Amino acid sequence: MKTKYTFKTLLIDLIFDFAGCICYGIAMNSFILPSGIATGGISGISLIINYLTHIPIGVCTILLNIPIIFFCYKVLGKLFLLKSVKTMVVLSLCIDIITVDFPKYNGDLILAALCTGVLVGAGLSLTFIRGSSTGGADFVTLSVRKLYPHFSIGTLCLIFDYVVLTAGGIVFKNVNATLYGAVAMFIASQVMDKVLYGSSRGKLMFVVTNKGDEIAKNISGAVNRGSTITDIRGGFKGESRELVISALSKQELFKARKIVHEVDQNSFIMVTSTEEVFGEGFSDPCEE
């Protein structure tokens, strides 16, 4: 069932757009330009064009996105592209007008790179959360991720960014511009993955035991999490055992693990991290 796009939804989208794009604009005008740091994606190409021709970065971004929009239209759909065009206009305003007079940072380059990464990552994440993007490499990476859902958005963006970063270093004739830009973009990718997936990450605990029902009951009573119990057979001794599987948050893991040990000191516990957990008590699988 399609969700109706209401005025309230548009208003919320605009709030997220301006918050995210102002973060990006501050990164561009307060850190990237004053420090001479190269950046990736379409913004990086726009930065190169601005360096060579003095055309405003925001204007370049919109012009460069036009052919990409046509290329990605069928994969991403009409609504997403319309929302993204809205975000691109907001981004252009934020870069060329709203944040252009913000204070400039001319201090340590590594600090400038770190601040750039945090601001860019947070800004892009705010637009992605609302099912939009700033266009450019975002369109390409989101198209790929739609076809191959297991790919990480942050990692895909990083690949595109590093290609443009290399070109930026060549044009600026400054190796440091590329190196510090690489640091900034790596931080941005980590921030993006943390914001986009951090809330849905969790721990998966596997317990091999002879007291499956008791352990599942105690886990449920202590942290209010359900468990799955299945019969298994050991490959070494051939003994019949039970396997208890429970999805937990990071905060719940310590308490659940302690309970397992109290119930069965001879149990065998395995814990692994999960990128995303959907369902009751975790994230909604229908959320964009």
C-alpha cells in the first residue's frame, strides 16, 4: 500500500533537509574551502569546477545532477527523485547563500578534516532518513543498494568519493588536499553507517545447553526478549542438546549472558553482532 504524501510529511522532510544541508553547507564553507580540502562525489566535482571557473558550488551541483536524474529515474522511482530534487535545491541554497558567511576555520588541518567528516556524514544521514538524498553519487549508490540490498551505503559512497578525491588532488596540485579529504570522507562514511544502522544493530546470542526452556524463560523475565529453541546434536560426542537463539540489544546482552551462566554453568555461549534487527522490540522493517 502506498503512503500518502501529505503537507505534514513535506514539512517534516523540509526540516530534515534544512538541518542536514546546513550541516553540509557549514562543512563546505567553514572547513573545506578555507582549509583547501578536497572532497568526493558530485560536490567534489563541483568544487573542482568552482576552483577552475568560479561558478558557485551549489549551482554546479544542480547542473551536474540533471543527467544523473534521468539515468536513475527507473530504478529509484518518481517520488524519491522529486524529494531529492527538493533536497538538492535546499542544499544549493545552504551552500551558496545561507552558510556562506559562517565563520571560517583556518586551524589544524586534521581537525578540519574530522569536523568535515562529522558534518558531512550527519548531514547526508538526515536526508537519507527521510527517504531523500542530495543527488549525485547518492543516486548511484542508492540505485546499486536497491538492486543489491546487502551493500553498505557508506562503503559505496566511499568508493565514489575516493575516485573524485584523486582527481581533486591532481587539479589542486596538492597531495595534502587528497589525504585530508580521504580522512574526512572516511569519517563521513562511518558517521553515516552509525546514524543509519546504529539504532537497528544488536547482538545475537547462541546458547548450547541442556536447559533450553529454563534459560529462555529467564531471559524473557529479565530483559523481556523472546528466544527460539531447537534440538541439535553435537558432532564430537553425538550428544543431543538444545540451541537457544535470542536477539538482544547491546545493553541487554550482559544481563542475559549472566543469566545463562547462572542457569547452566556448562552451557556454551556464542555472541555475534548483527548489522540490522527488525521486528517487535527493534526497528520497523517498513521504515524508510
